[in-house]
Amino acid sequence: MNKDVLAQKEADVAELSKKISDSSSVVVVEYRGLTVAEITELRHALRNENVEMKVYKNTIAQRAVEQLGLDGLDAALKGPNALAFGHDQVAPARVLADFAKTHDKLILKSGIVDGAVVDEATINTLAGLPNKEGMLAKFASTLNAPVIKFALTIKALAEKKGQAGEAPAEEAAA
């Protein structure tokens, strides 16, 4: 093999390894049968969520995941695949799953979330979750709920006591 070609492949493996390690979430999808317009639409939807999608040769992807010590992705790296990289654990899965609902040619295969290889079922589960800001908002409301209930209970007790205390004063005046 030509030294230049080998050097380029090694550079591609290093680039992909860095992208995978820098990403919180990577989703492997098969895009066979999608039109250029559909892929452009998908890339636009991904870009809106700060997710990058790129096509790599399967051998490059296999070497990159081997280099990172990730096992279990070999079965997914067959056929024409694209990899979606996100800094949010949920965003790539959510956008791709939403797109796959209306475009049955897009197939979610597998992925890597926080350094662990996950299957299609886990990707679909992640797709049902809100983004990071949505999760933080739900968490904050969960923390806030007991305080609000306590405050409403105290208010109700105070109003009840106030009503009970007012009745004898009115009778005394009469």
C-alpha cells in the first residue's frame, strides 16, 4: 500500500477517534435509499441541535472504536453508514429517531453514549427523553414541588385558623 494512502487512513482513524472521545453521544445510522434532499433535510435538523453527521468508511470506524477499546459496534458497521456526533447525550438520538418516523429508509443501528456502546433499543429510549435543558427544568420542578405544597398547606392552615378566630369575635359584638 502506498505510504501516502496509509498515512491518510491513519489520520482518518485518529480524527474519528478524537471525535468519538470528544462527543457525549454517537449514533450509527444506515442511510441507504435516502435521497440527497432527504439527507440535506436531516443534516439541517441535526445542525439545529448542534449535532454533526459524517460518513466514514466502515474499516476506518472499526479501527477507531478498536483504538478506543469499545467492543460491540462491529455488527452495526456493515453497509452504508453515517455517524452522528453530539455533545448532548440525547440530541442525536432524538433528532434521528424523529426523522426515522417519517423516513423509513433511515435505520438506527447502534451508538456510543458516554463511552459505552449501546444498542438500538437504548437509542430509541434516549430519543424519548427531553434535551439537557428540559431535564434540568423537570428536575428543578421536582425539587420545587414539596416546598410549594408545604407553603400551600401552611397558608390553608392559617386561613382556617383565621376563619375560626373571626367567628367568636363577631358573636361577641352582637
